[in-house]
Amino acid sequence: MAALIPRPRMRPAPGAVHVPGWLTPDQQRELVAACRGWASGPVPIRHTRLPRGGVMSVQTVCIGWHWQPYTYTRTAGDVNGRRVAGFPDWMVGLGRRALADAYEDPAAGDGYTPDTALINFYDGQAKLGMHQDKDEQSGDPVVSLSIGDTCVFRFGNTESRNRPYTDIELASGDLFVFGGPSRFAYHGVPRVLPGTGDPATGLASGRLNITMRVTGLKG
Ligand SMILES: O=C(O)CCC(=O)C(=O)O
């Protein structure tokens, strides 16, 4: 059997860190099971409609707060009007550990209290254009977890969708954090590499991405 080449952690920009293989296989299976539950309701996973009539190729379900372009609400007015599932405490803990590990500082996650997550499912054709996560009223970091097929993740700059950017392969179990000067950097997913995931995660095909955020909203 070919030896696995370790993938080093990298910092494509100040405040942005890629930690390969951060989630254990068990954690990946548990997250897939949890996401499958959220995908079925109370607000089912859907292709988000954009204000100009387009539809995103990615399918998304939210917890804590519901995101639709370009706002957060507790209820999903663009889906079925129901309140989204709550943001579980165990996921707050996972987000805190992610920051401590990514920034190699045991205190980096102290006080970090994500209250929403966008859970994206990508089939082999899905993509996500370059965008900023800027509907949150908080500059706290975004914690991103990937499971299933590897993708090319494009991480850019805070000025525009254009170069300079870095293309990084995010594989199953990888953690990516962007905070500090990179919190509002443009980023996107130009392609998924079908067939690269391990069905033992519980995901037979496709890619799951979870981004935890702090909305800064009350209510
Ligand atoms: O799928 C990813 O890795 C990125 C997701 C993302 O950019 C988003 O949900 O805003």
C-alpha cells in the first residue's frame, strides 16, 4: 500500500489557518448523522434562491439562525416558515476547540460562542462563487469543517473576488478557520473532486461543509 503523505498545516493569510485531518473518523460519522437529521427538518435542506432569480447549486440547511440572501432570521420564510433547529452546546464546544487548535493557543476559543451554522451539501457539480461572509454583525472567526469528497477551496483577499488568492484542497476531516484580518476575505469553492470521499463517513458521495459563525444578533 502506498504511504500516505502527511499534509502540513498552512496559513494562507494572517488569521486564516488550514488544519488537515482535524476531525477523527468517529467525529465525521457523528457530524454526518447530525447533519442528516437537520437536513430533514424542521426546515429541510434546499437550494437557496437568490434575489435575482438564480438558484444556488449547493444545498443548504441552517441551525441556530436561518440564512437567506442576505439576512439571518429565526424562521425560514423562504422555505416552510418554521423555526430552525437550535444550535447545540456540543457544537459550541467543537468551535472553541477548533480555534484553540488552529491558532495553537489554548485560550483562542475562550468566549467564542457561535450561534449559527450553514451546512452545505455539494454534489459533484456544485460550486460556490467567491463571496464574503458579511451578513454577521460580529467579527468573530468562521470555523469551517469539511467531510466527504475533497474540494478546491479558493481563499482570497478582503478587497475583491480577484487575485491574489490561494487554492487549497480541503479533504474529509479538515478544519479551516478564518478570523482577524482574514475574517472578511472573499472565498469560494470552484470544484469538488467526486469519488474522493470515504463512504465510511456515512456520506456515500458528495461533500458536506459546516461553517460556524457568530451572528451578533439578539432574539
Ligand atoms: O464549502 C466551503 O468550504 C465554504 C462554504 C462557504 O463559503 C459558505 O458557506 O459561505
